[in-house]
Amino acid sequence: MKVVAINASPRIDKGNTALIPNPFLEGMKEEGAKVELFYTKKLKINPCQGEFICWLKTPGKCFQQDDMEMLLPKLAQADIWVLASPVYVDGITGPLKTLLDRIVPLAEPFFELREGHTAAIPAEKGLREEN
């Protein structure tokens, strides 16, 4: 089992945010999972430009050259994502929101109605099958 964990605390592993996911991730490792932990503070991730080149011209690949080039294939191949963030101004940290905005290439360029809300259809093919 592959696990990708993202800690969005600016204090990295010294803050309160690490108190919950770290023991969970250790338990996952003990059960044989391959765990990779990333800190948003250490990643260089540019904001999404909303051009949808990753859907229309280069499906599954964003034109921006930053740490998402390394992270997207890992997220696509992971069985579990663990996201940890302190709560700032009633929500997640800005760097985690930026990272989540940039996972657009992992979805198909189609939408469906789910429980009264429009949602992107997860990729059935693509990065997960390529690697």
C-alpha cells in the first residue's frame, strides 16, 4: 500500500499539526505501507493558472515546472492521501489549498452532478496506469 502524506503546518514537524498524523503514519509503516511525507513549507508549488492546458493540450501534465511535477505521479499512484493542516481563518492553510488546486491534472476533463454539486470525474486512466 502506498501512502502520500502532506503536512501543511509552517512549523513542519514541530507544531501541533504533527501530533495526529505522525503516529498514524508510523502505524501505517508498521503494517507494511510505503509512506512518503511532504511538508508544504519545503515544496515550491506555484498557484494554478486556470488555463486547463493539463486537460486540453497536455492531458495529465501541467505546463508549470515546480515540485508538482514530482508530486503528481506520487499522488496518482497512492492508495491513501493523508492531509494535515492547522486551521487558519476557518480553513486549511494557503499552501495546502494551492497544492489541492494543482491536482486538476489527476481528473478527467469532464464533470458530473453528485448530490446536487458539480464535481470533476476522477481519472480512470492516466498517471496511475502509466507508472
